[in-house]
Amino acid sequence: MAIKQEIQELIAVAEARGVDAYRGMDWCDLSDAEALQFGIDRAEFPRLLVAWQCYLAFCGIIGAEDAGLEPETVTAERTRFPQFFVEQVVSGETFISLAGEWCGIAPEKAQAMYEKVGAWNRRNDDVV
């Protein structure tokens, strides 16, 4: 199955949970303060979260299965986009490009997600 199809299925599941499922203080949640600070619309957050998790799988930070993807799909994307793949390295520019390619996310929205996760990581001394 192509990555776009897998991701659209993951987005549908994420969106079906409803926006309140993502309220909280963990990296995978969107607090009211983060929504305001980064300009992230709660209705768009499930799509952004799926894109981020798939990107982490692409980078090898998490397993493909942890993101809900087939390992073969991730391998195929690494082959398709060798210019973006650096094992265990996260890049804002790469995330923005792949979020657009895979999910149709506008660059400014992908940038907001990247900054939100980065700020959470800095606040919690977590390194990704």
C-alpha cells in the first residue's frame, strides 16, 4: 500500500477520536497554550500528529509499526526520498516537505507542529 493511502487511513482514525482526545500536556497532545502560541487549529491537530509520527518513523526515531505504517512502506519512502533520509536526524525543513507531500499540509502549519514539538522537548529535557 502506498504511504499516502496508509496515512489517510491513520488520519481518519485520528480525526474520529475527536479533538478533545488530544487535550493534555504530553508531546502528542495540544494544550490551550500551545494552540494559542503556535497557532494550531485543534481540528487540524490529528492530521499534524499523524504526519509527525510518520516522519519520526521515516527518520528511524520510532518503528514503522509504532506510527501505524508498514515497514516496507517506510523503506520505500526512504528510497524515494534519499535526499531527506538521515538515520536518527530530525529536520524542520524535511518534516515540512514530507508533511506536504504525504498529507497535503501547508508549510506554515507543518512549521507550527515542528516548533510545538521542539518547545515541548525543550521544556521536558527530551531530545528528538
